[in-house]
Amino acid sequence: MSEVNHTKTVRVALAGCGVVGSELVRALHVQGPRIEMELGVRFQLERVLVRRIERPRTVAFAPGVLTADLDAFLATEADVFVEAIGGLEPAQRIARAALSKGRPFVTANKVLIAAEGEDLCSLARARGVDAHFEAAVAGGVPVVRVVREYLCRGPIRRIRGILNGTCNFVLTLLERGERLEDAIAEAQRRGFAEADPARDLDGRDAADKLAILAWLAFGVSPRSLALRRRGILPDAERLSRGASAAGGRLRLIAECEAFAECEADGEVVSASVEPIVLASESPFARTVGEENRIAIDAGWPWPIELAGPGAGGVPTAAALLADLIQATTSRAAFAPHVAFAALPTADHASNHVDLRVHAWLIGVRAGLVREARSRFADAGIAAALAGATIGDGWLITAPVSWSCIAPVLRSLEADGARPAVARLETEELRVVEEPLPLIAVAVGG
Ligand SMILES: NC(=O)c1ccc[n+]([C@@H]2O[C@H](COP(=O)([O-])OP(=O)(O)OC[C@H]3O[C@@H](n4cnc5c(N)ncnc54)[C@H](OP(=O)(O)O)[C@@H]3O)[C@@H](O)[C@H]2O)c1
């Protein structure tokens, strides 16, 4: 790229200087001279908001830049506001204040965008600027831009992904025989997992990211997306063992898919975040550790696949920096996917029943397998024996919708059978005949 003659100074207000924010500060410092030379933009940190001003920092600031005063931060004369705090407040207040002033807003915050992204983008449009949130989904993997810009003429049929690196890291350790608490502790030791990893393991974090992608791809309001969310707790170890017994590997998969149910109703979108047993050699099964992977089906012979570091300070800050550059050097206003124009965003999915059918792998307490099988038979669902692991017997159902198996699962739960459930997508189902073989699996605790 050639050098530019004029340099424009862009004043940046940054909220949050933790794992991600501090890496953005470092990136601005290290890459600033080259950005200035190539793009003619000099980013100048006007103010950085933190909670504890006395906390030791790994990056240095000019006097007066660091503040813990939210009002002073909001009053900052800045050309762009970046938010890397997380959660709804004060992130939402910062976003609204920035956009109301006609300043672009850049964020890494999926909770904020899943809950308020629609309103924030409307506010941004009304002020002729944009809200940028590449870093909010899959960290350093540029999926937002691919869906929002590259594939913006659609149609997108399906997006599925491993969107939570912490959960995937834990599942990878479980399939190597580690205990759940040791796997979580290791994720925390390596800095992937929060002190409370519940949002990662129960699927809420992936659900927020999926809601953002479904919004961009299909125009479904994140708030009204009908989404079935089942995380890996409390049955992660059992399910992991059951997955190996069925000849596959367990992953927490986020998926949204558009169907044309009937001409009159137009398309409906089904979405889920749930454990799926995948064929061991499939790309998602081979996605190990904290990696993220997304496959986008645009109706082409193969899906577009993106994979990479879904978290971590450096990759996430790179996504923030890319957005910061786009926000301040491009005139492009909000560029939604074509689905935005085609579909109403309100109540789109509220009456929608998920009709997707799948085979299900179901573990029940050893000794109750035959009873479970006859309950499925009573509900008209064929269920074959799939093996046993210590403490559990496993069944594989014929392909049926979730709404068909859910009542049977509830009745088994009520009778103490402790059903553990994953969708099954192994190509060759490993169905066994009676008597159930005992599959030797090391069980901790
Ligand atoms: N970490 C990742 O790998 C990753 C990946 C993708 C996206 N994200 C997203 O990036 C955002 C930041 O994550 P992070 O890991 O950098 O978090 P973090 O390390 O906990 O840092 C949070 C920062 O926000 C500041 N802060 C917290 N509450 C505040 C408040 N009420 N007022 C003012 N400042 C406040 C903290 O101040 P102190 O420094 O004084 O404590 C800290 O500087 C989140 O939305 C997260 O979901 C993170």
C-alpha cells in the first residue's frame, strides 16, 4: 500500500482495559506508525475507562487518560468509542451515549449486541454512523464481516459453529479421560474460562453469538429468536463417554437454519445450541481445544468454513482494531444482510415449532434401559441399543423432532432414570444387539 500525504488524528475513547482492552492499547502502540503511514490515520487514546484505577496495568498511559469516572468518560471529546468491558451495564449506556452523539461505536461484547444490537444499530443508522461488533462473535475469526458484508446478497441457508472455546477445550479434555472439574480448572489456569464458567458450559455464551449471526443472516430479531439451548451440564462426562461408545465425538454446536415451511408463511428459522455427537473425522469433531469453527451454507457445493482462535486478548483485539479502522476510514453505513429487508424482525419466530428431525443418543441409568426403550416405543419412537458405559446404558432413537422425545425424557427424569441426551450425527451408527456390552471407560469419582 502506498503512503498517504495527510494524517487525520482520530481521538479514541476506550472503555475497559482488561484482557482485550490492554491488547488493543498495545496493538495501537505497535501498529500505530504503520497505520498512520498507510492509511493516514493516527489513533490517539483520549481516555480509558476502568473500574479500579489503582490496579497495576501492563500498558502505560499519559497522565489523565485513565479514569474510573463514567460521566467523565461519557463526556470525552472523542471521534470513536470502543467498549471492552462486557455485560449490559455500563456498556449499554456507553453505546447509546456514543451513538447519540453521532460517534461510531466498536465493541467486543456479545451480551450487549445479542440484547440491544438491533436498537443500537437503528440508533446508529439514524445518526449516520455504525455499530461494529466483529470481536463479539468468535473473537479473532472474522465471521461477522463475512456474513454481514461478503455474503450480504444471500441467501444463507444454515450457519453452524463451535462458538465457545472454553466449552470445546473442556470437551476435548473429557474425551482424553479427564474429570470435569479438572478440565474446568485447566481451562481457568490457561486463562480461557472465567472464575464462573457457567455461561460457557450451559450454552448461554454460544446462544448470544448464534443470535447475532441469525440476526445478520436471516433478519431474525435476536430477542425473538426461538432457540433450543441445552449445554453440556450436568451430564458432560456421561455424554462424552456415550459419544465414544457410539463411535463419535461430543461437541457443543450452535446452529441456525432457514426453512421455507409453506409459501404463505415465508421462511422460518430454527436455532439450537446443544451437544451433538459427530463422526470422529468430521471437521467439527476435529476442532479441538479452544479453537472456534463456523460453517456457512450459502447453497454452494461446499459450505464456507472459518476456523481460528475464538478468544484471547490478541486475536480479539485484532478484530477490534479492524473495526476501529473500518469505523474511522470507511464511509460505509450499516450494511445489513439482504434478509433484513426481506423479513420482519419482530415476533418472527415466536410461534415457530422446531420441526427438524434428528437421531438422538440417550443415556439412562443402567438397569432402566429396557424400561426407557419401551417408553420410547409407547411414544411411537424406535430406539436401538447402542452400548453401555459404567453406570449408563445408551439408546439411539430413529430420527424424530425434539418435541417428540421431550415428553418421554421428562417422564424418564421423573422416574429417576437421569436421561442424558445428545443429538447424533455419526455417519455409521454403532448399534449393538443385546446383551449390552460393557465398554471399558475410565470413570473418575
Ligand atoms: N477475553 C477474551 O478472550 C474475549 C474474547 C472475545 C470477546 N471478549 C469480550 O471482550 C469484553 C472484555 O473482556 P475481557 O476478557 O477483556 O474482560 P476483563 O479482562 O474482565 O476486563 C474488563 C475491563 O473492564 C473494566 N470494567 C469492568 N467493569 C467496569 C465498570 N463497571 N466500569 C468501568 N470499567 C469496568 C475492568 O476494569 P479493571 O481493569 O479496573 O478491573 C477491566 O479493565 C467482554 O465483552 C468479553 O465478552 C473477550
